[in-house]
Amino acid sequence: MAACWTGRALALLVALGMLHCWGLASCHAERTSALVESRARERVKRGWVWNQFFVVEEYTGTEPLYVGKIHSDSDEGDGSIKYTISGEGAGTIFIIDEVTGDIHATERLDREEKAFYTLRAQARDRQTDAPLEPESEFVIKVQDINDSEPKFLEGPYIGSVAELSPIGTSVMKVIAADADDLTYGSSARIVYSVLDGEKFFTVDRQTGVIRTAVADLDRETQDRYELVVKATDMAGQMGGLSGSTTVTIVITDVNDNPPRFPQKMYQFSISEGAAIGTSVGRVMATDDDMGENTDMSYLIKDEEGGELFRVSTDGDTQEAVISIRKPLDFEKKRIHNVVVEAVNKHVDPRFVDLGSFRDQTIVRISISDTDEPPIFFPPAGVLLEVQEDAKQGAIVGAVTAKDPDMDNVPVRYSIDQSTDQEQIFNIDTVSGAITLGKILDRETAGWHNITVTAVEADNQSMASQAAVSIRILDVNDNPPELATPYEASICEDAKPGQLIHTISVVDRDEPQSGHRFYFTLAPEASNNRHFTLWDIKDNTAGIRTQRSGFNRQEQNVYLLPILVVDSGPPALSTTGTLTIHVCGCDPDGAIQSCSATAFAMATALSPGALIALLVCVLILVVLVLLILTLKRHRKGQRICEDEEDMRDNVIKYNDEGGGEQDTEAYDMSALRSLYDFPEVKRSDTASDLRSLPQWVQTRVGGCGDGGVADFSLFNGYIRKKVEQADGDPSVPPYDSFQTYAFEGNSSPALSLSSIRTLSTTSEQDFSYLSDWGPRFRQLAGYYAPGKPEEEGS
């Protein structure tokens, strides 16, 4: 029927073309008549008489198809004019009658391949072939017929829409194209329709947009649909051509399904000795959704189960992993019912119903018994206290441990020796009573930390340990002591009542109520007229002057004994000595100088050390006297001569002639330089002597008359020798002992030699006593008086 309609259309188009040509001819006749009339009036320009041509595509006739006619107004019909054409298809597709100007199409044309042809027409004189008119261009358009069906160029189509979307939700758009002419007729006007699947989806006839037709699309029921969409041209009228395509629509998931446990109860078993973090078991809730809509989290609902157990989510399998959170106790509770809940992580707000998007199940966990070691009570550790004066064997305290598995199981106790290496404590193996093995001293150790082990009597492998801390309580068993060996200084012009020093004490004891000390002068200093003691009541005391006008020449050191008593009980006391030095000061009260030797000695040494040092001085003096005595009784003296060290050189000669002239044979200057003694003032010696302790002054002064001995000769000699020894780089080792047995330079016996010199032996002294060394050497010189030199020595 379509073919019949097409044939009719072609016939109609041919008739229209002929009518068109007839109109052209009539128009041409009218123009010719008008032209003849006008030529009589004026000369006019000749031109073409023709119009645009049309040819129907897909012509199937046997004869050439008439297209149109060209004619020049200069053609008088006598055949003198020849018509020609050139351009696209001229001579092949299109031919022209040279005499009449009729154009015919000799081939079947297709508008979809070429819609129009551009040609040029020319009228020439047949005799001379000269152009009569300028060449003109004309167009032959190929007229469209509906010979192309719509086509879907982008298929197959795949779209998606979320499940449970409302009716009319846009899914996607399909587009079909028609090769026919859009500007001519309805050949390219397309409409769309659904051939298969119209129950669930619709398509817009004009735009091709596919929409949902129902609101209950359920991915869990059907997750995809196949549609057949048809495109028809001619606006869907009878005889139009059509094309179709397949559209696949995927239903995407929304979280419209809650998690569900397949079972309402799960059962697991675990040993009570399992470590914290051990997995008890796994449960899993299912979800009909897909993707992230199946992600869920688990939690424990009941309080008891949440305290003992922990639940976590395995990200790969979405399983609930139940593990131990705290130690389990079979004896306390054997079965635990844990409520586990599954909840979706991503809830669609369109389907918010909290009651329906979670599910619960019960996990029953049975605890199995295991043999456990004894448990101490209390389990956190034991704190005991004992007085430091407790007797050996006294009870300090006791520890208790029980077998958690069974009542009345005997337990044995012991002390870990690595925590009590001195075995200060003992423990009763049966009762757990801890006693003293040694006497305690809080000042040595205020705390003792030991470890007690408890084992089952019938199973030694079941053992546990507990830390026992023992605090030693203080008793007042240490007297107070001065914080440091105190030293103080006062000016000679000190005023009465002047505070010269503040003292404090320390006590190794630690009474709970704190220390309280009481200060007073010792009984032997109760009649002291120089200083007073003031108890400040804050565990310190101040020393004040009681008079004025101190004189360091008369007495430069005062010893003030102070009695300190603590608060007990019982009250203990001690006596400390404060050494007070009298010094010279400037008008502003700044100390300028004190008795240097005595002050340095008192500062550096305590009274006990000072006594020990004086004993050493006495021993040293006795040794020096003994050496000097032996030296005086020696029959001969051998001294080696060394040119590099003149201190040890002695010139020996046996020549008895010549008298004083013999001295010209020897250089006496070297020997004289050895005994070039400097003069020492007696006032300095007396001052140094007064700076010594009283008993030394008495011995040195002699006869108890307060006189000062003149030992400047010996003092200068020893000082000279010490300076030479200190400056000599080639000295013997430091542990050598050198003595100076100088006998003076005024012997009453005449020497057999003509050389006036002193008989001495010199050995270098490397004891290097700082500060007190020169003083000891002065004492040595004092106790070694000069004696006549024996003849021939």
C-alpha cells in the first residue's frame, strides 16, 4: 500500500511540474508580447526568461524526467539560437535540447546524497557561436520524498533509576534521527512509543524522555528491565517509516531493608582462663540491600555483657566479632546471655523508621572451669607498718590467699628471696604471718618492699604473687645535730647585743608531729661573759654579743658550746661547738683580716680533726728532734758533689797548709750562697707564735714566762731550703723524706778548716704541707737548737 501511495505521489509531482512549465510558457508569451510593444518605444536589454527548477528524487520511469525549460527573450523561434548548460551533472545527469531549451534528468536522484545541483545556462548564435546573452546560473533542487526511516544512532541504551522512585521520575532520554528533509513535509517528524515494558515505563512522544510508570519498583524483586522503544516519522501518521531500539534500565538499591539475624540465639563456650582480647565467636546479620547499604555496626545492649565482653565489626565480612573485655570467673558466674544488636550505618532518610532498621539476637556464652592459682585478698597489694624498735621475731602482719576453684584447699606461703636478700623478714608457710628476722632501722631504710608467693599445697605449679609494702614507723632514737660545723666572725669593735650568727640543727628522726628543738648554752658555758644565746622558737637560735671591745691580740678565737634538745619522746640532746673568730674590720663593719692561720684551720677542720692534726704535729716534731740528735753524733759525713745541684755539693779537702791563702784555690761563693739567710723580725715570729693554740704557745715560749724564743735563724734557713726545693725541676719523687739538721753558725769550737761554713745535710722535702707546712718547720727549728760542730766531722 505504501508503494501504491508512492506511485501516486510521483504522478502528482509530475503533474505539478508540467503545470509549472505551462505557467512558465504563459509567462513567456506575455513577456514576448510586452517586449514587442516596448521595442517600438525604446531599446531594452535582453535577458533570460526562466525560473528555479525542481526534480523529484527516486524517479523510477523509463523515459528521462522533464526538469524544466530555459528560454531567452531574444529567441524568435527561428532556430537561430543554441542553448547549452554547464556545471554539476551537465551532460550526464542533466541534458538540454539545444533548440527548445528543455532540460531532462537521465538518472535516478537521491536527495539524501545530494539535495541540489548548480548549473550555468548559455544562449549562443547558432551560426557564429557567439554568446547572445551573459551566462546565467540556475539551481535544480532534488525534491524529497519519505524514503528514510528513523534510526537510533546511540543505542543500545542503558539507564538506571532508584527503586521505590515516584511515578514520573525521569530515567533517561533516547534520540532517533531521520535523513529526510525537515523543511519539506512531515517526512522527518518523529514520534516515540514503547513497544515492550509500557507497564513500568513510558516515553514522551516528542522528546524521547523515558519515565517511570509505577512507584513500587523493587530492586530486591527485579533489578533490571528491557524496553523496546520505537521512533516513527510522518508524525506517526499512516504510511510513516519507523525504527526501534532496546533500552536496559537498571534498578539501583536504596536502604529500604533492615538487617536481620538468621537466628534469635547463638551459643558459644570459652574457658575462664582465656586472655583478654580472645575471640569468643562470630555472628552475622543479613541485609537484602547491596553495596554500602549493607554496612552495619554491632553493639552490646545489656550492661553486664558490655562490661565483660566487647563486640566489633569485621569490615570484610560484616560479621560481629565477640571478644573478652575483662577476666572471666567460672566461680562467680557460669553463663552469660549477651544481647547483640545490628544497626545499619547508612540509613535513607526517606525510610527512617528506627524500629525497623535494627535487629537483635541473644548470644549465650558458657564459661568453662580451669585450675587457677591462689588469689590474694585484697588483690591490689598489702601495706603493713611496724615500729623501728620492734624486737626480733615480732609480728609485722599477715597475708591471705585462697584457691578460687575449691574451698578449703591448703595454701603455702614464702618470701621471694630476690626481694629480701638480707632476710629481714620471715613468713609462716601455713598462716602467712610475717615476722621480723632482724632489727630494723628507719634511718637506714624507711620502706621495705617484698614479694610473697602463694602456691597450692597439692599443685606447686599453681602459684601467684603479691607485693607487700612494709613501712617502718619512726621512734626518737637519734639526737639532734648541728646542721654544719658552724663558724662565725665578729669585729673587734662589735657592740653589745649584736646578732652575729643564726644556727639550725638536723635530726635523722621524723616525728609525725614534726620537729621541735630547744637551744641553750652548755653548762660549762653558763658563766660565759662574752656571748648570749637567743632561742627564736622556730627551730633556730641566734648568737648575740654580750659585751664590746674584743681584741684579737689577746684572744682571737672563742669556742661556744651549745646544747640542743629535741621534743622526744624520749627527749634527746647533743652539744655542738660554735667557733667565733675575732677579726679586724673597716669603719663600715666589713671584715679586713683575721688570724689567718687559726681562722683557716678552724674553717677547714672540725674540733676532732684539729686534735688529730696536732697529734701528728707532735709526732713530726719528735721525729725531727731524733734525726737532729743522730746527725750531731755522726762521726763522718759523706756528701756527693753534683755540679748541676749546688744544694747537695760539699767541698772536702785535707790540705793543712797555707792558711787563708788556701782559699784562693777554691771558689767559696757557691757555698756561701747556700747559707745566705734572710733576717726575720722578731715581731713577726712573736705574732705567728701567738696565733698558735695556747698549749703550743706555752711550749714555744719556754719557761712559762711568756717570752718569745728567737728562732729567726732557723726559720730563715728552713724557709730558704723549702723555696729552693719547690723551685727545683729535678727533684726526687714526692714520697721522699728530707730533713734539715742545721746546727747554727756560731759554734764556739774553732774549725780546722780555713773555710767558714755550716755543717749541714740537705735533703729535699716533698711533703708539701700547704698552710701549716711553714708553721711546722718553724716548730722544728725551735726544737732543734744549734750545737757546736764536732771536730773532724
